[in-house]
Amino acid sequence: EPEVTQTPSHQVTQMGQEVILRCVPISNHLYFYWYRQILGQKVEFLVSFYNNEISEKSEIFDDQFSVERPDGSNFTLKIRSTKLEDSAMYFCASREQLYYGYTFGSGTRLTVV
Amino acid sequence: AQTVTQSQPEMSVQEAETVTLSCTYDTSESDYYLFWYKQPPSRQMILVIRQEAYKQQNATENRFSVNFQKAAKSFSLKISDSQLGDAAMYFCAYRSAGWQGGKLIFGQGTELSVKP
């Protein structure tokens, strides 16, 4: 069964450093998402991406965040200057058509120290 | 704005018994989708079941079924013949049916433990 692949599985970074979280969505999927889950809390929407542009973003997704699909396969989330409160599990998800279900990646655990 | 509420932070069930997890939501939309996701300790998000709001029939997937009450805005998950592998965090989620990017709105989650 096709999978959404996320790398790395765990990343530790110093506060103020830039991080890039990588995702390879399922090849024929058209809609891409990033979600965040702070430990012990609910899953929160960050951003959706379609047709090479952001279609929706949450209040969390401020100027420190950006997304890119640089080569038609990878989908990246960049955090420019990490804060302690950015420590969370970050999930990538993709979807084939508007009414189809989502496939989530296994997540990247980001720890900011 | 739509909201999803799971009022049971923790639930426990005996192996082979049945358990029901509650979820309520608030929306002014008439067409939408509802989901239950399972998150085991690995933290992978696994789709358990989904329901389209325009369908009156409750969705069923093997031992998992839902009780969808549209007027009451309630969407509970019933797990029959509970197994040890069902132990996980369960999230209820909502998605608008229209074209707004299709984000999922999650509830706070219910931690289910299964006793042998």
C-alpha cells in the first residue's frame, strides 16, 4: 500500500536554528498538508497546499514557517528560527481527490533545546 | 468556526467487551465528513472509519461502527470485541465538504486502554 514518507523521524535542534522537515507524499495525490501535535495535546492544522500554492493556513503558520514542493515529489516544511514551543510531532498528510481520505506520514518528532 | 469535542479523556474496556467513545461537533454547515483516527504509541495516525454527513446510514468497518446523529451533532465510535491492539489514542475529526483546502479539525482525543 502506498505510503507517505517523512524524514527525519526525530530531529533535535538548537533554539534559533532553521529546520527543514521533509515529506514524500503519495505520487498521484494532489493535496498536501502539515499538522502539528504538541505532546499530550490534540492534532492541529498548520497549512494546506494545492497546485503549487498554499490554499489555507492556520494562525500557527506565521512568518517563521514556509512550505515548498521543490521538485514535484518532496513537500517540505521549514521553520526559520525555531523556538522551544515548536517542539512537537509534525505530520505530513496527502490526499488524492477532494473527497478522498487522507494518508498520514509517521511523523517527525522535533525537539528544540 | 467548526469545533470538535471529545469529553472523555480516558476510557477503559475489558478485552472482548464493547466500548463507545463520544464525540460532538459544532458547525453551521450541512455537508461535511467525520472521521475517527487511531494513534497507537508509535504516534502514526491511522484512519479507523469515516462518515459522510449526507448519508443516513451509519458507517461500519469490521468491529468498528459509528452512531451518527446529525441533528444532535454527535458522532460516537463503537468498538466491539475489543482487542489488546485497540489500545491507543482515538481522535474524532471534522472536515468541510466544500473546497476550502480540506483541513481536518481534531478533537482532544480519548486514550483507550484495554484490560486483558
